[in-house]
Amino acid sequence: MKLKHLFFLFLGSIALLCSPCSCSTSTETEDVVGRILGDSSEAPVFLTCKAVTGTEIDFQFSRPVRVISLYFDPAVEIESLEDGSVVRVVFSGGPAPGGKITADLLVEDEKGNTMNVLVPLRTRNVRMPGLRINELRTEYSKPKAEFIEFKTLEEGNLAALRLFIAGNSKNPMVYEFPSLEVAADEYILLHLRSMEETSRDETGDNLDESGGTDAVAGVRDLWRPGTEKVLHKTDVVYLLDQDDKVIDAVALAENSDPQWNKEYLAGAAEFLYSQRAWESEEKELPGPNAAVNTFNIKTAMTRSVSRDETAADSNTLADWYITATGGISPGKPNKPERF
């Protein structure tokens, strides 16, 4: 009787090991099941997802799967769905460009192993315009915050565009733009701190909605949440699209001190150089001498780092200058007077 009980206990253990699961099994369990059954019961592994066009999203898995169910929030109408290692979903009518959406996906492989994926993502923004970083204020005096001004080169939508400031090393992505329709030659003012309740994002047609300090009437004002400092006189600032392509960049250095040699600054400069988004005038890997010299800003609130709007973009410090005292001009063409 004892041997019989042990035999049935052994069979029950095999049944438990062979049951479908919602995530990958441990390596030890895989080895046991593989020796007993001659195969593995490892569930498929979700690798990544990506919006490839304005109406298509790919979900990539470690091996071919079949979709059992798929839901999106907010809801969208699905036109077609393709199973496989890459599950391609096509919408009949795409959501807003670059809009936030959550996918709830249940898949099954040929062995009956299932996996549930709940993942937030952004749809593809196919209308991202050309954009330039145009002016920066690096100094702060409560309630006047640092800001970055952008200028559009064409009409489009800014959704999913991301702003990185390398000096904020623990979290360099400091802002992600909302879905925002813009016109050509429009100035956009991003205030880098939110200090007052009246500070409101102007994402619609009303460009006089925000009442925060330094909000500019008739100019689109946006506000980064939080009150901590994220921009310094020695820093690297750049914009990335959804493919991590650099849209525009500027490097700043107060002097040639060792601060620039810190990994997060040197690494950011090397990344920009790899995309030819920031270079030395000799077209070499840029160091502090190839950055805009911000020493003369000191603590002045009315001096800014400004782009020469009359010159062709060379992706070097030659495009930039420090304005004279009183030369700051948020939301307006940059003043030509230099320090």
C-alpha cells in the first residue's frame, strides 16, 4: 500500500508541473519537466511593444503565440490582428497621435502555456514637427523659475516628444510633451518649476489661460511639475522623439572644471555626437570647450543662453551666445545684444 500511495503521489506531482502558467517557470522546474516529458513547459516571455505607425502596434514575444483576448483603454476598434512571435495589431481608426493607451493582452503558445500582458504605451505620433531649443534661463529666484523656450519649424503635434537634462542624473527625462497641436514659427515656453496654483498648461487655443509668474500672454506656456532644480549652467539638454532620435540639443559649461568629466555629462555628449546632434567646430567628440560658455551668466536672472535665430543650425556652440543684461526674451525673438 505504501508503494502504491507513493506512485499516485508521484503522478500528482507531474500533473502540477505540467499545468499551464501565466508566467515563465523556474529553470529547475523546466529541467524536471523536460526530463519527464522530453520538452519544456516554459511560458512565452513578453519582450517589448512598439507603435510602428499611427494605426499599428507590435507586441514582441520570445516565441510564437496566439492571441486569446485583447483590450485597449481607452477603447479602439481593431481592424486586424496577426499572431506569431510579433503580434501586430492594426486599428481601423487610430487614437490620438502620441496618445497614452493601455493594452491588456492574453496570449497562448502551441503547448497551451498562457501569459497575460498589461502594458501602458503611447501610440505613434506621425506628425511630430521640426523643433529647436531656442533660449534657456539657468537661474532661479523664487518665484521666477528656470525655463526653456522652443521654436517650431513647421506645424504638427508634440505628443510623446521628451526633454532630457543630463545634469538631473537620477532622472534625466524631465518632461514629456502632451498631445499639443502647434503652428509653424510658434514659441513654446516650458517653465521648469511649478510654484503657483495659477500655473496652467496651455494645450488648447487659449494662450492667455496661465497666470503663473513669467507666463507670457499670447505665448504657449507649459509647466514641469515639481519644484526642484533640474537645469544648471554646466549641463546637456536634448530632445528625443519616439525612436530615440535627437531632434535638437545644446551643451553648456560654466568653465572647464572637472564637473564635465562626470559620467552622466560626458556620456550625454558622446550620445549626441554619435547622432551628429552636437559637435565641436572641429567635428570631434565635444568636451567642455565645445559647449556654450555660461560663465558670464553668474546669477543674473535677465541673461539667457540664446540661439542666433538668423544663422543656419550647425549643431555647435557657434549657434549660441549669452545675452546682455536685460536681454532675456521669453516667447519673443531673441535679442541680438551679447554679453
